[in-house]
Amino acid sequence: MHIGTTLTNYIIETQRKLPEATGEFSGLLNDISVACKRISDLVNKGDLVGMLGSAESQNVQGETQKKLDVVTDEIFVEALAHNGHIAGLVTEEMEEIYQLPASAPRGRYLLLCDPLDGSSNIDVNVSVGTIFSIVRAPEGRDDPSTEDFLQPGTEQIAAGYCLYGPSTLLVLAVKGQGVQMFTLDRDFGEFILTHQDIQIPEDTKEFAINMSNQRHWEAPVRRYVDECLAGKEGPREKDFNMRWVASMVAEVHRILCRGGVFMYPLDEKIKAKGQNGRLRLMYEANPMSMVIEQAGGAATTGRQRILDLQPEGIHQRAPVVLGSKNEVEHITHYHSEA
Ligand code: F6P
Ligand code: MN
């Protein structure tokens, strides 16, 4: 594979390496890229096509939906429901899993996705993204159940994200095939391979956390951030930098490019709401953890590997600590000592 090749070519060549591939998986990746291109176009045009602002509705998690949350969800359904590449689909915006129309051909895969992540950033023209996760559908079942979707992250066949920033980038991790980055050439509408086999530096001096939650944090997180803030004079003996975009896709992308650590840990405020984390396991934490691990990084809840979690619900939440390997291990070690 060479820099400058198209995503379409990459997909075809990857398919050749997988002996059992029938072309369905390639078709699915292509469907996802089409959905992402449509979303990229709308995000880009923004106000010009009346896409900004609230939809005056709430999603299943009780969050106010933006117009783009609703539209991007429809784009995914439209791009996937009739092509015969999936047996089922679920997104952040859906209360229940989406049942394909009876007339639609069934495929061998299930898709889980967050069509528009970081949506608080839409109206202020800051990066947003799409996150997706692909697992196998159970054989011989036309209408998979919710339980069929509840597979641990280790079962993902592929995962990735599309970042709608100054450039539109698609980052793809096919199981065992590394992590590749494609940049959308808007003039001729193709994703072009621009970075191959991305590897995250094992060490870092950059962390990302929402500092406004500091008073709610658990002791190990408090200790870790305090030590970062103490800089050269503290126990870490180096100055740290901090970033918080409030778009997980942008955060993960920065880490992929130059290392770093991203945390949305469990804290007292989250616990008081009866939740187990802020981010959603199935279509945020799991796919991002797969991308990060395949690029040589690590992803834990602070206490255990995210990809090993046995999911119990489609919209279940999980604490997230991910990024440069040594830094994630450091934070996880602090949790085990506490
Ligand atoms: O989907 C959740 C999300 O938008 C992530 O993209 C982002 O990392 C996080 O929420 C931002 O959280 P907060 O609103 O606490 O800054
Ligand atoms: Mn999200």
C-alpha cells in the first residue's frame, strides 16, 4: 500500500489479505465512507444549509439533540439499511437497535456508531466527528437482538472515526492490520491514504481532562493531575501541557498524531447520577480503544482494559483513560494502589 492510494483501493487490497472475505466487509466500509462524506459536506456548509442549532428534541440519554445529530443519524441509516452489508445497526441517537426493513437484504455485520460526536462544538465551528465499530452478526438470524450487539470490544473486526476539522480525515483500524489515516480530497470526493501504520509515542507530556470536574475526582486521578501540574519541580520531573477540545474524536486524533493521554474518569458527580462513566462504551470507548491499541497505545477504565469489558447495555457508559502506553499504565497503576 502506498501513500496517495484511495480508500477504495485500500479496502480492496485489505480484502485480498482476508481469506474468508466475500466483499461484504469491503462494501460496508464503503457505505461508512459515503455516510462520512455526506456528513462532512453538511458540517462544512453549516448555516448555509440551515444545519446548525437545536432540533428541540431529546435523545435516549435525555440530551438535547442538535439538528445535525438527527440528520447524521438518518444519513447512517440511509447509507446502510438497504445494501446487504449489515444485519443490524444502532447509534447513539436510537433508543433501541434499528430493525432493517423486511425487504432489505441481510449482511454478516453489525454496526454501532456515534454519528456526530462532540456535538456541543457544532454551533461554534469547532471539530466534531463520527465514531464507528463493526462486529460480526450471529449466523442465520435475520433480525439480531440487542444481546447480539453486546460483544466485548475485543470482538470488533474494525473500528475507526471520521474527524470533521480543517480537513476531513478518516482513521481506520481493521483487526490486525494497523491504523491508517485518509484525508478527504473534497475536489474529487475520495479519501486518500496520507499516513500509514500510525504508532503513538509511548511517553508524553500532554494530558486532556475536563478540569472543571476536579472537585469530583477520585484520589488516583487527583494525584495524577496534581503531579502533572507540579511540572519539573514535582515527582514527574517534567512540565506538562494540557488540552481539552470537548470532542473525543479530536482528542483521540491529537493523541494519534503526537501522543498524550485523554481521561474521562469515573467521579463522584457521575456516581451520584447512578452512572458508571460519561462516555458510551459501545460506540465511543470501544472503537476508540481499538484504534489506540492497534497504534501501540493503551486504553483502560483506570482499573481494567476497556476492550475486555463485558457489555450489559447498548448505551452503557464507561470510564476512559487512553493514549500513550506508559502514561496510561502510570494512571492505571495509581488506581490499583488506591
Ligand atoms: O460524546 C461525548 C462528548 O461530546 C465527547 O466527545 C467529549 O470528549 C465529551 O463529551 C466532552 O465532555 P464535557 O462536556 O464534559 O467537556
Ligand atoms: Mn459522542
